[in-house]
Amino acid sequence: MKGHHRQLSVLTTLLKDDIVAENKVDIISADFLKQSKPFIRFLIEDKNLDAENIAKILSRSFGYPLIDLNSFDTAMIPEGIRNEKLIRKHNALPLFLRGKVLFVAMSDPTNLDALEDIQFNTGFPTELVLTNDHNLQIFIDKILEEEGDALDISDIDAEELADIDVQEERQEDDSATGDKEDAPIVVYINKILLDAIRKGASDLHFEPYEKSYRIRFRVDGILTEMAKPPISLASRMAARLKVMSKLDIAERRVPQDGRIKLALSKKKSIDFRVSTLPTMWGEKIVMRILDSSSAMLGIEMLGYEPAQKQIYMDALEQPQGMILVTGPTGSGKTVSLYTGLNILNTEERNISTAEDPVEINLDGINQVQINVRAGLTFPNALRSFLRQDPDIVMVGEIRDLETAEIAIKAAQTGHLVLSTLHTNSAAETLTRLLNMGVPSYNVASSVSIIIAQRLARRLCNHCKDEDIVPQPELEKQGFTSEQLSDIQLFKPIGCEHCTGGYKGRVGIYEVIKISDKMSSIIMEGGNSLDIAQQCQKEGYNNLRQSGLEKAYQGVTSLAEINRVTSA
């Protein structure tokens, strides 16, 4: 009953401010009884009330101060009072000590039991400060993640690294990894990996040369040098990374591929795909950060124009056919495919994928890792899929005629097939299939849509500035007369929120639906130029036109479009 009175007092307060209708009070109370979440969170998430507004009203009505956690320094939280069980149970976060009084952030001012419980466990008298429930959740997750951080990172400077390489000659490479987690080399590599995750890098490059060693991160598609450890550490760093990737330390003559699952906390981990390459001066190691959350972005976040998005969605709804995504390495093909698969991933569909390697893990999808050494190739995997009663098949990459033929047969026999191909444009994709040896009638009858894509860096909204470009130059770049009438371009500046004026990336797409006319051109043996001309006649934007549209919208700069597309 005590809990019921608390809810009523909150609802009464919200009723006075017309946030809740009088006839809804009993319904809300009844609905809450079926929930296990805190009452304020229930109001926000299930009843669509505004978190900030609720916090202000409750602060005014109950007389508790309101705190903005976004501007709060986490360093003020005293050590030893971050009791995860208590924090989660009461949805309350101890913030700071003033004298001997502990101030506790909560979103529910009626939950006085929480204050008593925290006081009993910490030994400090408690005072309540109110905060926005949404921000409180984010803050609690952040604090507890830091607390449970599995990586013991300490700053290691060049002098410390120079000290540890003195003994290099007297040690076997195998022992370079050591068993002690506090060994400087171990801590240093952990620090590098964590820095890469924090900076939002997609790849890490560990590169040995004759007289130097460098570590580079690829952030937003651009490689940047981040560290230059002593060259004498090269073999030890390679050995450590190979141990983490479960690779053969003794094998330095041939390339190897592995995977690392790095635990950041109890609830969060990051996967790395690791590739080693023997070079003149040691092993170069490249690590790709595999982020499963990228597949959960939703199609709205990828940067498709409304018409392009509609074509893709319509193709996904078809019971059969082939969807091809093309572009160079690192152009976001996998994310585009997996976004589509995520839309299709429902209880009534059986989805199987063959990939080399499996980059993004998704529940509900049967993912097969290609293993050529064991005889599990793309063609073999595809043949097996067709005996597994599939609805949707995804092939990581069409590399040869055999894979292409089986994929096309699957598309012709009532399956939806998604795959990638390495070509420069949508028109070239069709001729590439023909050049592989696929008969033209098979290409014409099976391929539904082709998506060619690139990734361009997105301008930072905090610092971008107007870019003045002369009219003749704009015409030369390819802007249409409609665009030129009210065009406003922007250029990167650079601030504390971004890297060189850019933050994040946006997709630039060429989405082509194969029409009857294009099918005729393919059947008649037309080349990529004929197909590209037909695409223009049918009103499909090519990569360049889509890129210019992004610059026109102020999403990216003209210089960036010129970097990723050809005029």
C-alpha cells in the first residue's frame, strides 16, 4: 500500500499541472501494477510523458533541488560508494559528499526508502536531489561501466616503453606476452585498443619499418598516426596481439587471420577482426573493429534519399530476386546488407548467411563462417543452404562464377538473395557478372536492384562554415540549375567536438531498379555505358549526383564529395 500512496502523490502532482488527465489516473495505476520498472520510468517510456518536464514539476512541487547530470563531473563521485546492487534496485545514484552529507540523485522524490537504504549501507546522512530520469539511466550505465571496466589502463609514456625494450634481446618472443596482466606491453596494447574504441576508429594499423614503428587509426575513413613506439618492441607487440587473437606465435612467414573479443565491462564487449601480414621488417597487423550496433542503426540513419529508400524497401518485400550491394572495401556494404536483414529478421522467416568473416553477430540469423581449409567454401555453403529450407540467403561476396551461378539459381527458385560485389558503379556490376561467365538471360531475370555506395565524412554541426564557390565552378562540378538557384555549401573548420571539421560518416548511394528496358539491354549484350545511360533516362541518380545532393543539403562538403566520387 505504501508504494500505491507514493504513485498517487506523484500522479496528483502531475494532475495539478495538467500533465495527466483525471480520468487516466486509475488506468495508469492499474497498468503500473503489471510492470517491474520504476514508476517514473514507466510514465516516460509507457505513457510517453516528457522526462525533463516531469523532473521540473516534481522539483517545484516537492521542494527538492534539480540537477543537470550532463554538466556533472563524474570525478566528484567518492570511491567505495558505487554499490551496483543498491543503485539498480532503487534507481538512485550517490553523487557527492558535502561535509559528511551524501547527496543522492533520483527521479522519484517519493522513494524515501532508497535514501534510508543508502544511508544504512554507506554510513553517511543522505540528501535527495532530483534529476531527469532519462539522463539518470544513461549516467548510471556510464558510471557502472567505468566501475566494472575490465581493462586496467595506465598511461605509459615513451620513457617507460624505452625501458622495457632493453631486455628484448635476452628474452624469447613467446615470453613477451607474459602472464602478468600488469606487464607494460600488455597495458600499452590495452590502452591503444581502448583509445581506438573511444575515438570511434574502424581500423587499427600496427606497422613495422626498418627504423621506426607506427600505429595508425582509421577514423571516419581517414588514417591518422596515433603513436610511434620503439622499433625494438615490434616483435613483442606482434606476439601479444597474436596471443590475444589465438594465432600461432611461432608462424611469421604466412598471413594469419584471427579474432579478439575484448571485454570492456561485465555487460559490454567489442569484437576485433585481426589480420597479420609478413613484411620486410616484421609483421604488419591490421585490426577491424566490429560493432554489432551498426546493424541496428535503422535504414533512416544510413543516408538514403526517400526515393532510394523506397526502392530498397520494396525489393526487401519481394519473395524472390537478388539484391546486390557494390563498392570498394570499407564503403559500408555490410552495414547496408545487415540493415536490410534486420528488417527481414522476423519469426516467420528462415535467414542463412555465408560470410568470410562473419563481421556482425545478429540473433535470429544463421551465420556460417567460410572455412576454405576445411572445404567450407561459398559454393558449398550455398548448396547446403538450399537444403535448409531457407527464405532469405545472404552471400558475403560473389567472388567467382560458381558462387554467382548458385546464388542466381537460388534467386530464380523462390528465394530472396542478398550479396556484395566489388565494382565501382551499379551499371558495371551487371557487366561484371556477364564477364564472370553468367549468361545474360540469368542476370536479366534474377537481379532485382543494385546499390552502389560510398561513405563520405559528415560535416560537424558545431563548426561548419559557409563555403563560397564561384558559379562557373559549381556548374563545372555538376550541380543542376534548380540547385544553383538557392545553393549554400559548407566547409569544415574543426573544433573540440570533431576531427578536422568532420564527425561521423554518411552514405552516398546509387540505387537502381532493373527495369524491362535495362533487362533488354543486358539480353542484347549492351555494355555498362548503355546501361548507365538508361539509368539516367529513368531518373536514377548516379553516385556523383547523389553526392552533390548531400553537399547541397549541407550534410558534407564539396571537397569530400570530390574525394569519394569521380566527376
